[in-house]
Amino acid sequence: MIERKYIYWFLGITVLFSWPLFLAPLALSDQDASTKQLATQGLWAIAMWAPGITAMIVTLFIAKKPFNSLRLNTLGPKRFYLWAWLLPAALTILGGLFTLMFGLAELDLNFTMIRDALKSAPGGEDISPMVIVLSQTLLALTLGPFINILFTMGEELGWRGFLLPHLLPLGQWKAVLLSGLIWGVWHAPVIVQGHNYPGYPILGIFMMIIFCVLLGTIISWLYLNTKSPWVAALAHGAVNAIAGLPVLFLVPGFNVALGGTLAAPTAWIGMALFIAWLVWTKRFPVQEQAGM
């Protein structure tokens, strides 16, 4: 039986905690750009922990269940951590290729964006753009996903660690799609401020919902195979590390809302194809495994 009361408590507290933090940068319009950007990043980083903190509050004090019911003491089969680490990079590269294929941007191996940024930095002209690109790429593929767990666990402990299991009595498909929908709507305050889909404050909300449903399905597949929020946090961390990397290889000025990042429609194709492969190979819905 679905425990609606706990879901309502979780969603209500999460929104009350996070949305004021998401909207707070709107009050910083009189600040210079760098100060506002730094403050925004800090406020939104705190807001990312709202679902996780709320999951702990509802679990311990409202549902009165043990802390280990959130399964932070569980890892599950290790092979899924490779999927979580490497799949976002593959999907991001595929999205970048589709961006080029559809003519939404042009390849830029002169790294114009990096060159322009270096020109405005003290001593920047002495640094090779290739060094910057290689270092950022290496960081995004290696340490970045693991460093990001410090922040993404805040979301994943809530969305996949708490909400998804509480929705599972509806059936896997309904639970996964509904949790993805809720996850997408939760981002609305940052989307209207230009995050991910600049220039599309309203349409961008619906685009974010589609992205979150697709990505959420993949992350939920990882969670359901491990029953661990750690694999979800790693996958989300890898997404945050790699999602915008193709922009470095594209001529500046293209519409970033439509291509060039993992959140853009050009990358939805790869995610949809991967989900279709999961269904075709009977990997999804996930069959319950003994001992999990």
C-alpha cells in the first residue's frame, strides 16, 4: 500500500526548504555579476540537500523508521557503479554529436571560448587553450563525479532513496515516471532564472521535466539494481561533471537550450535509445533479486 502521508510530508518540506533558496538570487539584482554568481552557486548547493535532509526528517520523526531504511549502508552489485560513472559521459558525447549532425552548432577545435576567456585573465595569453580543455575533460571524467557526490547525494537520498521506494507500490513504470516528473517540476524556480534553457523560462520548465524523466529513468534503473542511493549519487555527480563539456568544442553563439549539453533535446535521443535498449533486453523493469 502506498504511504501517501509520508510522500506529502516529504514533498511539502522539500519545497518549503529549497524553493526560497532557489529564488533568493532574484533579490541580488543590485550585486555585481561575479558576486551574484558566487552567491547563487552557494544558495543552490544548499538547496540541493533539501530532499536528502527532508528524507531523513520524514523517515526518523514522522514515519519513525530506522535510519538504515534509507539504505546508506548498502552498495549493491559493483558493476552498476561503472554504468553510473561512464554512461553519462557516453550520453553527453552522443548528444554533442547529434548537435553537430543537426547543424545546431559547429565544431571549434580552435577553442575560441577558452581563448577569449584567457585573453581577459592576467597572464592568460601564456596558457595554451588545449591545456585547459584537456584538464577540464580529465577532471570531468575522473575526479569530478566523485567530488560531486558531496552535493548530489543531497538530491538522490531524497528522490531515489526515499521518494522512489515510496512510489513503488504503484508499479515500477509509474513510480519511475512520476518521480522523474516531480524531480523536473522541483527545478522550476531555477529554470525560470535561465538555468539549462536560457531564453526559455516557461518552455524550459517543460523541457526540464522531459530531461528529468529520461535521466531519472536511467538513475532509477541503477538504484533498483543496487537498492543504494550511492549509485544514484555517483550517476548524478557524473552528469553534473560532464553535462556541459561539449560546449568547449563548439563555436560560441549557438543555442545552448537546444544542443551542446546533456540537458538539451539533442541528448534526449541517446537517453531514450538507452532506455529502449533496457526494455528490449528485459533489463527494465528490474526484477527483484534475492538477498536485496
